[in-house]
Amino acid sequence: MSFPCSRCGLCCQNISQVRALDNYHNGNGICKHYSFEKGCKIYAQRPLVCRIDEGYQAFFLSVISLDEYYQKNAEVCNQLQEQCHYDEIYRVVIK
Ligand code: SF4
């Protein structure tokens, strides 16, 4: 199982609060490697902080369960989508 990202792209457009990605945007919070048409242009080489499943193994394995981690990530995804008035078709649902 992996995190069911709906590829809305909003995390890539809102990175200004992520210190590890300070060098990935030009002050506008949008990752300079993000394409509105194609998504992440460096997907295979993207940083660890952008990798939800690998991030769990690296940082949260001994902290919370995978299910809790997915639920918390989904909450953030869905809050961001609601704030940006994205269609409900993009909501992340953890089953
Ligand atoms: S905000 Fe969530 S659902 Fe949207 S692309 Fe990022 S991880 Fe995927």
C-alpha cells in the first residue's frame, strides 16, 4: 500500500513553510520544478521531504502508525484543497 495521492499538485504550489525546500522556490511558494501541465519535473529525483511513503520510513516509523500518518497527511491535503476551492474529486480518502 502507498499513500493515495490524488496529484492535485497543491503541496508543490505551497512549499514556503517547508524549510528543507527554501531553495526550491523563488519567494512565491511554488516549487520551481513544478509544472502546472505536467506536475513534478524531477519526480524520480525529488527530495525526501516530498516523498510521503519514504518520509514515513525515515522520520515517523517509530512515532506513529502508518495509518495515523496517512490520515494526518490526508487531512492536510484535503484542508489545502478546501482552502483553494478544489473540486471534491481530488479529496484524499484513506480506506
Ligand atoms: S496535496 Fe496531497 S493529494 Fe495533492 S499532490 Fe500533494 S500529496 Fe497529493
